[in-house]
Amino acid sequence: MYRADVITLIGEDPRERGMWDDYSPVEREVFVEVGSVGMSETYEARSVGLSPELRFVIRIAEDYQNERRLRYRGDEYKIVRTYMSGDGIELYAERMTGDV
């Protein structure tokens, strides 16, 4: 079961990144439906060292611009997999811990 919510996608501004420079994060909010990751998806991911916790569905795929991180309810997540679904896109994410 899904519930509607908002996430902050965190991307990089390629115009501001040099070879030795830190990137400038670009943040923007999008509406999503939040759900859990299925059991078989979880087992498959863990077999390759990933542990996705949540699935975020963006109903308009163009709203996603290949960001690698997101923030949801104060926690930062790494996007470990995406899946095109109709006109939308599903983001599978695992909570980030420490310096990643």
C-alpha cells in the first residue's frame, strides 16, 4: 500500500564541478507515493550487497533527473535502483550511514 508524500531529490550542478572541486548540491522537491520494497526484491538486492528499504514512485518520469540521493523525513537515502513503470519511475533507496 502506498501513501502520498514529498521527497527532496539531491543532484549535482555539473556547471559548478571542476576536477578537484566539491560539487554544489541541487535540491528540489517532488511528489511521490511511498511504499515498501518487496520481499523477493530485498533478497535479490542483499545477494549483491545492497539493502533497499523504501520504494518511491514518481508518477511523471521526467520529474526525475538521474539524481543519486534523496531526503525523506529528515534521513538521507542513496538511490540504488530505478525502474520505469508506465509514465512514471520507481526509485529504490537505502538509508545512508556515515560518510558515503
